[in-house]
Amino acid sequence: MSDPAILNAILRTYYSNSNFSPLIPPAIAPVEVDHFFEVQHMIELLFQHPPLLNPNSWYDVPIGQFVDLATFVNDHRNMFQITRAENQAKKLIPLAQYPHNAVIQAYLARQVSFQGQVVTVLAMVQAMAREMRARNTPFGNLTRGVGTRLCAVMGW
């Protein structure tokens, strides 16, 4: 198993296919639960230059840092139920293209029901990325680094 595959499994630690924010109107079956910021993109950001993880010794990083990041990767603000076709197509869009990609921009404009209010996907993922960027906990180093890079890519 390769390092990205191992990290993918670790970052899915808190994954639950029932932990998603419902779109308005709901996606029509067949549906899948999508990570707006894909797990693969989070892993790419960990190794982007300069790397947040040393590719030769990332096994030495305390597991708490991965658990902290996993809580955001699998947060309801990053997970939405969309059609299977939309999800499969979205997985092929590189993160660097997110700010200007028409499919991603349409996704960000979609509405969700959150705590009795209607908000956009943009509001949800932007708030999450900014919270990640500001993370200041003993195990928040990776989360803060990935959040900083997400905000930079998206221009937030």
C-alpha cells in the first residue's frame, strides 16, 4: 500500500456516509456522499512544497495531528450528497482549478439546509477552511497548514 493510500485511510477515520449537509433541492438518485475538498486533495496539500509532512518520515508525526485533520476532512461542512455522476466527474477536477472551474463554482452556489437555515455550500466550506487555518491546538499543526493552503488556493 502506498503512502497516499495509507494517508487516505487515516484521513477517513471519522467518515460516516450519514454525516452530510443536504442540498436544496436534494440530489436525485443515484446519489453519493461527496467530500467537497477531496481527501486526495488534502493529501496533495500535505506534500506540496514545502511539505507539511516529510515524505520519508511522516510516520513519526503524532497520530493526534492526523485525527485532528480527519475531523475536518469528514466534517458535515465538507460533505454533501450529490448525484453519482456529479461526484465521479468532480473527483477528476484538480484542486488548483477549483477557483475558476464552472462545475465547482456552480456547486459552491448550491444551497444547503444547516441548523434550520438555508446557506450556500460556499459559506459552509469557506467557514470550515478558515477555521482550519486558524486552528491553534496541540495537535492542530497539519490542520492549520492544510487550512492555510486551502484558503490560498481558493483566494480566501
